[in-house]
Amino acid sequence: MQEFDDLVAIMARLRAENGCEWDRIQTHESLRQYLLEESHEVVEAITHGQPEELCEELGDLVLQVLFHARIAEEAGQFDISDVLRSISEKMIRRHPHVFGDAVAETPEAVATQWEHIKKTVENRTHDSLIDGIPGGFPSLLRAAKVSRKIARAGFDWTSREHVMEKVDEEIDELKSAITEENPSAIEHELGDVFLALVNLARFLDIQPETAVMKANSRFELRFRTLEKLAIKSGISIESADMETLDRLWVESKKQVG
């Protein structure tokens, strides 16, 4: 694809002797934060549901991949062709029901087959079922990943009703810790509530990280609307009473949902 080749050439030019001074000094380590930022911006674009925004953010993410591949190429380690070859081989290897004679007729069967191939064909074994999850994952994302891995091994509730009971149980324990005014116990029980909710999200087929991100976006939009309503009404948020703020909050929810 010509567009891809053009971008590869652009990255090579940026890293060349007469290229960009900023791009030339970057390393895998210095680029980590940008890779994380661009990944989160892609997720946010998906949440916004705007194709143009998603297209742009995916481009930024692809650029990060090419950046790292170029740095590795200069070090004589691998290049972008090796990256593409590696992922192509992996996709074919892990989809024998598409590219071979294996049978996997449900998403669950595909996931089971995927894990089996990783353990047998690729020999990716670990001491624990939950090894191999990057430590840098956001907490909710890591909890969801651990939850799914353990559930596949059969260590799981039998229904969403049972998970709801666990959520209620953990909330009751949190209430008791709050009543006792024990800070360490409160933190402990609050963490257990989060974990129980992560498991409930899995049973409801919801990504907890995405759900919280959307909730944050809704809250921020509502609060920004509240601020505008306050200014329009000549109200100072800092000095307004709670009744007034509640009224503005209700109105902001009516306006933006």
C-alpha cells in the first residue's frame, strides 16, 4: 500500500541525520508515555463515536508503531517488515478454524483454542494462570483481565444473580468498615467492592474501564454545563448552597443527558 510505504519513508526521513532534532533523540523508553497517550486517545475516539476522530487517532497510533520499528531497525534488531510478518504469522497460527481444518463455532470456543495454541504450539507457559498480564495496565483493566483468565479455568460464579449477591455482600462489609471508622478496613473493603463490580461487568459483557471512562465523560460534560448555567444565572458555585447546586445539576442533566 503506497500510503503505508510513504509513512515509513517519512519516519525514516525524520530520524535521518538531517531530519527532526526531536525525533532523532527519541528512544523506546522516551516514547512509552506517547504510546500510552495515543492508545487512550483511540479509546476515547471510539467512545465519542466520531469516525473522523477515530481515523485521525488511529493514524497517530500507527505512527508510534512505526517510530518504535524504526528505532529497532537502526539498532539492527528488526524492522517494520519483521513486525508485520510476525503478526501475520501469529494470526494465521491462532486461527486454524479459518486458515486450517480446526473447528471453533462460538466466540468461547475460539478463545479456548487461542489459549491452547499459546500454551502448546507457542509454548507460552507460566507458573500461574494469571501470569503474563502487564503490570502497567490500569487497575480496572488488569482486574478485568485477571477475572476473565480465572473464569476460563472454571473458578467462577454460576450466574449474574450470584455475582450481584457478592456485590451486595461486599457493600455491606464496606458499610461496616465505615461505621467502625477504620481507614485501612475501609480501603480494603472498597477495593473488594470494585473487584466484585468488575466481575459483574464481565457477566454483563461490559468492559469496566470503558464504562468508567464514559461515566467520567458524562460527569464532566454535566459539570461544565452546570458551570455555564451558574454563570448565566449569576451564581457563584463556590458560595452557592447545596440546594442551588442540586437544582443546577438536575437542569444540566436535562440539557445534556
